[in-house]
Amino acid sequence: MIAPEDMAHCVEAIRHGSRSFHAASRLLPTRVREPALALYAFCRLADDAVDLQQEKADAVLRLHDRLDRAYAGRPLDAPADRAFAAVIEDFDMPRALPDALLEGLAWDAMGRRYATLSDLRAYSARVASAVGAMMCVLMRVRDRDALARACDLGVAMQLTNIARDVGEDAREGRLYLPTDWLQGAGVDPAGLLRDPRPTPELASVLRRLLREAGQLYHRSEAGIAALPLSARPGIFAARFIYAGIGGAVARNGFDTITRRARTSGGQKLGWLMLSGLRAGLTVALPRSAVIHARTLPETDFLVRAAAKDAAPDWSESLHQALVALKLQEQNRRAPLMPPMPAVR
């Protein structure tokens, strides 16, 4: 069980760090909302621990140690770590799911680029769908079809975030858009990083990315109907609020270089009300056949892990990512080290 003081800290971390999720979480039942906020707080602080640090490799390795300690029942003496350790114990959280998130953060730290949509989905699976699968675990949902649709929602949300943050990411030297899409549209990836500016060609790429996200949002709705009834309004809210960010990008003419896509409090309130209505309709309407849509290949490992259906051993893949990150960091530091004195 999560200690009340640790829970209060997690709530504040999400209130300031992820307003969209905080708004959507208000519609979740307490038995899901509290562990979900603890989960998001740990994941959000983990992301910040890597993103805001200069020594990113060391930050990722420290996170790996924090996960080891949490799963050993000896969490770091910090509210988010203690709360996450309680979630692990209370819900039997498969280790492969937070490990996948950690691997995505390692890819971030390495400045990895994504050549194709499939590559970008693989990244989104780790940093977003892994959280969606963990949310299903918190709701005691282990059905493969429901898990697959939750992973669709995670990928859709991440693609939306990527579209919204193109300018911010480019100014930080980060690029997440599929490079084959950019080149096909006549956008030079290196030029975008060197001098980010809105162009019709870049807008066409963002339109295409949000179209892909829209299809996944649609697929995800069938999975929401498979969740416990009391949890459906909150997940519908997350779906509508994040899709609303994509709508704001479109209204800005797909310019996410000079403009920041924002949604208003009034819009969020409207989406919260719509979410309650849509959740109610799931009781009256027959379940959509879309629930059985094929799992994205890039998220299948998460579905199997959460369903405990021949769960994959994720340790080797994660180990390879951590080794590659450490080698990259050593190579980066090598030119900065003073030469060794000659031996006489």
C-alpha cells in the first residue's frame, strides 16, 4: 500500500509535470487513480532525470539501479520510488514493462534517430505504450486484445507529442520524425536541426504523422470498452485530451516550430464531459470488432509481458542498450581526458 505522504508527493509531481494526465486522472476510480498517479510520477521523474541531465548515460544507469532496488523491495528513499515499489508489490507488475521504458530512455540519451515509421513505433512502444500496458495491469486487465488497444493508445499519444514538440526538440538537437518521410517530402533532416523553420513540406509530414495517430486513437476506443466500467471515463478522457493536442497542431497550420499547440481549460472540461458520455454508451452498444485488430508488431512484446503469456526475457535487449550507451559516453569523454604521461 502506498503511504499517504508518498501519494501526496506523486499527486503534486503530476499536477505540475503532466497537466493533461492529471486532468484525465480525475475521472479514474480511487483504487486505480492513486497507483496510476504513483506510476506516472515515477515514469515522469525518470524521464526528467535523463532529459534534464548533461550526463545522460549516468542518469540512465542510475535509473536501472533504482528499478533493481524497487523490485528487490528496497527502493531509494524517495517518495516516488517508495510509491512505485508499493505498486510493484500490490499489482505484481512485470519487470519487462518498466525495463522497456528504461530502454526507450537509453535511446533518448544516445540521441537515436528513427528512419521509418516502424522504428518510431518501436520507440513509442517503449516510452508510452509500456506505460499503457502498466495501466492495464493496475486495472487487473490481462486480456491480450485489451492490452493491444492500450498499446495503440500509447503510440498515438507519443506520435501526438512528437508532432507538437518538433521545434523544441530540434532546438535541443533532437529529431524524432521518420527520416524517410522527411526526405520523401524534400526536408533535409540535418537542415531541420540546424535551422528549424515551418515549411509546407514539414507541415505535410506532421499531417501524415497525426493521421497515423488518429487511426490508432480510433483503434484504441474498442479497448477502452474492455476495461472496468469505472475506469473507462478516465481513459476516454486521456484519449480525447491528447487527440485534442493534435487538433491544436492542425489549427496552427501544422507549425510547431514557432507556435506551441495548447488546449484550454474549457476544452478539457468539454472532453471530460464527453468522456463520461462515451463511457456510458459502451454499456449500451455492442463491442466493436476492432477490439480484435492485429497487435502492432512493435508492441507485441509488451502485450505478451503484461498478459504473462510466454513473457519475453527483456534483460538482454536492455543490457545491449545500456552497454551501447556507456560506450558512447566513454567515446564522448575520451577527447576531454588529458594524455597519459609517457613511461620512461
